Amino acid sequence: MINITLPDGSIKQFEKEVNGYDIANSISPRLAKEVLSISVNDEIWDLTRQITNDSSIKLHKFDDKEGKHAFWHSSAHIMAEAIEALYPGTKFGIGPTIENGFYYDIDLPEGMVITEKDLITIEKKMLELARQKNNIVRENISKADALEMFEKKGDQYKLELISDLEDGTITLYRQGNFTDLCRGPHLPNTEHVKAIKLLNVAGAYWRGDEKNKMLTRIYGITFPKAKLLDEYLVLLEEAKKRDHRKIGKEMDLFTFSPEVGMGLPLWMPKGAALREQLENFLKKVQKSFGYEQVITPHIGNVNLYKTSGHYEKYGKDSFQVITTPQEGEEYLLKPMNCPHHCEIFKARPRSYKDLPIRFAEFGTVYRYEMSGELHGLTRVRGFTQDDAHLFCMPDQLKDEFKKVIDIIFIIFKALDFKDFTAQISLRDPKNTSKYIGSDENWEKAERAIIEAAAEKGLNTVTVLGEAAFYGPKLDFMIKDAVGRQWQLGTIQVDYNLPERFELEYTGSDNQKHRPVMIHRAPFGSMERFVAVLIEHTAGKFPLWLTPDQVVILPISEKFNEYALKVSNILNISDIRTVVDERNEKIGRKIRDNELKKIPYLLIVGEQEQESESVAVRLQGQGDKGSMTVDEFVRYIKNEVEQQLASIHN
RNA sequence: GCUGAUGUAGCUCAGGGGUAGAGCACUUCCUUGGUAAGGAAGAGGUCAUGGGUUCAAAUCCCAUUAUCAGCUCCA
């Protein structure tokens, strides 16, 4: 007699051992049809695996994360089966599931390539295989047998994977003519896979190491119903419409020119206006947190970066040194602001009474990113950090750190960024040579971050090996329109640069002490932040921020007067006269054309000359009815002030 | 940097060894008071750049360059 506890706490009894499929069937035939995998005592199993002891279980359908995982994992196997059939001799790397779908890394026989056109053929083959309704069978195998089997197949990638596994834990999955090394779990049968879309094909290094051979990676996604696939494809299309590169072009926010250079954005008037609003907003917040603005040059002597350690780490991969008519004199385009701010700290003796000192600068820096890395505004070679460096006593560190988290919260709240990941990035304990500074300082710094984040009640994920070379970080990641994660805000604790720059303050004991440094940039960079902001709002910025208030008075001699009133309170970068004396009706035509480009629009159309009343409509907010221009100005002023007030509180 | 794809008018794209195409945008005129109006006419392109093959190249081949997707990297 076996007791199976269901998620609601009820217990079902079975005469003898059962599997997930039997349990589902005992509840309802419909469930049995839809169920894909099962959690047994919090371990995910195949439906067909026999449960021999009392267990608590949960059945997973496609709606569950666990169900999707099994579904896509099996789909990856079906794809591999199809590829093996179509391209005999192909060797297989790994084929995991990802957030949306799966991929498989394959090594095609010499001379063969798969291009996007071939994906349709593979899709068809996959559907054909899925329709064969093959059972997917799990099999335990000894390490020796597994090695022998893949040796025979000549699949060196699987052999490499197997050699890293413990004997006794190795399982194979078999469906049709295809067998793969796999931990599982899988669907019981291929028939569940009804809709298949292979999305793209790209290169990927074996085991993610650029020294290894590059394999062909095929990405795909599958669904149990064709309708779900259609919905997903529509979603993808919608996401592409929010791409900041597309919207940026349409709204005339920024552009690139090959003449200027790749990865060097040119901000157009509206984009510059948007940036200015963001900068003003953050400056105001920072001022209330006791920051002081500083300004430093765009270049610095090479020695500055040799002192900081950046030159040794990044020198050869950076824009190269700038020489001068003076023999031996070398400068570097500023790749970061920290060393400059350290020198400001050093410029005069500091007392413990002055700390913390907080130097802020919208500092433009230049980094030679690899050409394949450049991506719209999210990854560029010249960008402006909303940078600040806080110098404090060790016992002030945690408090200061928490205050920076507060600033980031203010920003994310103001711009309605709810869906972010807070990532604690620590150094890789197995490879400490990549980092500078003593173990003791690293431990102190890492502890400070972990504690501060915990005390702020942040849900964090911890990633080893993601720290900066001088210290650990707390990074705030946000996804773009198509689900790629980008790091925005970052807070870093640093005991090392103060040592390298020999920074000191005089303590209450009249002794010299070393301050601790916090590097932080809540936006990350203006460029990347604007990019993510565009994708989150689809270009419909909040009123207080938008550069695109266009006021149009179709037929009115008072246009200039009105425009001035409105522009005094709004950040209007584009007010266009639409009154043409020769033909007063021309105004309408311009307005229609403008409309196409402007996602957020104020239209003020005069209705009755005598009363000076206008029709106001905020695009995206509907009609606001009739009001006079003065009323309109007051209304907008009020709106903007309210928005700003609610943010700053 | 690596693998693959792409580069044709301001934008979105079709075409393709022998006068360069469409829609939208732009200019002028006509019609039209209201959130992507209609009509007529016009302007706009060494088909990314440089070589090669050919009687002939925007088209085929090679190289370069930029963009896109992914990998790697990200102070």
C-alpha cells in the first residue's frame, strides 16, 4: 500500500507502486492527457517512473515551469533526432531548456552547414517524428557502458560530459532511433509536441569558452497547441515594436553615423531633452542625499590608470594612448571616473568629521567594446555614467550602502520598473588571481553587501565570478523588450582603490585611517537606461519626463504666445508653428504628419475664438475636454508637479 | 573577437547579368475644420565600399565595412 499526498494535503492510496500517469488518471482522464511531469518529494521525475514509497507529489502541466521544462527538454531531443536523421554523423553537445524554449549545440560533419532556410526542413522532420508517438524511455547505465556507447558513436562532446559524471548517476533517454545522455525529466511520449518553431541558428563555443571549437546552436520553441505558438509569435512581434533602436529612430531621439564611429551615439534634440530631464531628476534626488557634483576631464594621464590597476587589466583592450608633442607624455581617454574622484578626495586633508564624502558626476567615459558586443544604446563605446563615489569610514559603510539602495528604489518607483533582479556579484573563489586586493578586504566587502541587501529586504540572487576586479557588486538587472537582461543600477564596495591611491582621513584619535569607497551608478549609464526606459514605456514617457510635448494650435494668431506659456513649464523640444498666413488650413496637414512620429502628444486646438477655449487631448490619456489656455497651462503644471512630488517623496 | 545572415530612395521593403521598383514620407497645386483624409504633378538612388569574372555587374565571385541574431566579453 502506497500513500500519495497531493498538493492540497489529501492522500490517495494505491495497492502497488504507481507512476505519475497512473495518479493523474485516477484523478481525471483529462488531467492524464495534459500532465507532462511530476514532482516526487520535490524532485522532478518522468511520469512513467515508478513510485515505490509513500510520497508527496505534484503534477505538472504545460502551464507550470516544471511542465514546460520537460516539454522543451524532450523537444530538444526530438530536434536532435531530426538533425541526426537529416545530417548523419552530426555530433551533439548540450541541449538544455531556456526561459522560452530550448536549444541544442551541434557539431555538423565537415563541410555541412545549417542556415535559417534549413530550419523549416528540420521543423517538418521534427513534426513527423513527434507524430510517430514514440515513447521516451529512461534507462540507467554504468559509466563504462556509457563511455563505450558514445565512443562507438564517436561523439567526443558526450564523452567529455560523461567523464565528469559519477558512476551510477548516468541515465539515457531513448525515443525512436535516438538515444541521448540526459538527466531528464522528459515527457512520456513525443505526441504531446504539436507546434514547433525553430527560431534561429547561431554559433556558440563548446562549454562557453572562446578557446574551444565553435558549435552550431539552434534555438527553438514548441507548444502542445498550435494556438499557443501563434500567440507566442505575436508576442515576439509586439516586443520587436518596442525595440529602443526602432523607437529611437522614429522619435528622433538618437542616431549613429559610421562617419563618427560605431558605438558612438549621437543624441538628437529630443533625446538630449529626455536625458536632461533624467539628469535633473537624479541630481535633485542626490542633492537631498548629500551628494556634491564634481566635474573631471575626459582624459587622464596613463599613470592615473596604472595606479588604479585599470591599465594593467584593460589597457590592451582599450582605446589606445593619446600621445602629445612632448616625448613620453601619454594620456588615455577616460574609461571610468573613479581615479579622478580619488584625486579630488586626495586634494586636501580630510577629517572624519567630513565623512561620508559623496562626489557625483555625469561622467562620459570611453571603452573599446568588442565590435560584436555593440547593441543600440545598451552597449556602446562612449557613454555617460551617472557616477558617484562615496568615501566613508568602515562603520559608515553599511548605512551608506543602504542609502544608495534607497536611491535606486526611488528611481525604479518613479519610472515604474517593477520587474527587476537584484544580483549580488561576488568574486570567483576558485580563481582569485583575477582580482586585486587582500582576501580579508574582499570578505569584508562581500559581507557588507550581503548584509545591507538583506537588511533592506531585497530578494537577491548571488552569482560567483561576476564581481568587478576591485570589489563585489550589487547589480540591478532589468529585461528589455525581448527578454534580454541588462545591468542598470550598480553599487560596488571597494577597499582596494583607497589603498592604491593611498587615500586617508584623520580620525578622532588623530591618526590616519583609510576610507572605504562605494562606487555607484543607479541608472548605470544614461544610454542604457534610456534604452530600457524606451522599451518599458514603448516610447510613451511620463509627462514629467517626456521630450515630446508638442502643442499645436491649428488656427490661431496667438500661437507664439501660447507656445511660450506652455514651453515655460514643459520640456518642449519641438513646437512647430502650424499657422501659415498664406493658407491657414495648412496647419492640419502638418499635424497629421507629426502625429505619426509623436507617441505622446498634447494637442491644443482652438474652438471658440472669443472665449479662447481650447480642446485638450493627451494621447494615451484620452480627452481632457475644453479649457482656456491659462487653464491648460495650470493643468499641465499641476500634473507635472504632482508627478514629480510623488516621486521625490 | 568568433559563427551565421543582411546591406537597393528619408523610412519599410520587393526585384534582379542588358533603361532602377512599390508603399509611406518629402515638394507644388486642388479638395477637406478634428487625430494615420482624397486627387494630380514632381523631386529623390554610382543598388554599402574596393577589386575580380564578363561584350555587359546593382545582380555572379573575393575582400573590406556597417548592421542584425547568438556566443564570448562587460572597469
